[in-house]
Amino acid sequence: MYSLGRARKVSVSLPEGLTTAVQRRVGKGEFSRYVTEAVARQLELDLLAELSELLEAEHGPVPEEYVTEAGDAWPDGE
């Protein structure tokens, strides 16, 4: 889990079906931890997407042959 400092209680609205699915998966005592980790993971993905956009703007798109080469090296990566 990420250590981002002290926790602060916030209120979020989630669809009932989603909250039920999370509670079934992790139990009520672990709900906050599960949501915290999911939000942290999404933040990482957002930051990676921003970095990718910055790199593409500066250096241009990745040549297709490099994409193909990477795909061949990790065929199960899809």
C-alpha cells in the first residue's frame, strides 16, 4: 500500500452495485484500503499517460517497427 501521509475522511458517491461487489471481495473493514489502492493505481496510469503524451510531443510517435519488436518480445502482453 502507498504511504501518502495521514488519512483524511472524504465522502464519495459510488454506484450501489460497485460498493456491494467491493465489500463482498474485501469485507467492510478493508473497503477504504481497497479504494485507496485503486485510486493510487489510477493516478499512476494518468501520470504515465501524461508522460507518454509529453514524450511523443517532444520526440514524435514510437516507430511502428519498435512497437512490433516489443510485441514480439512479449507476445502475452496484450
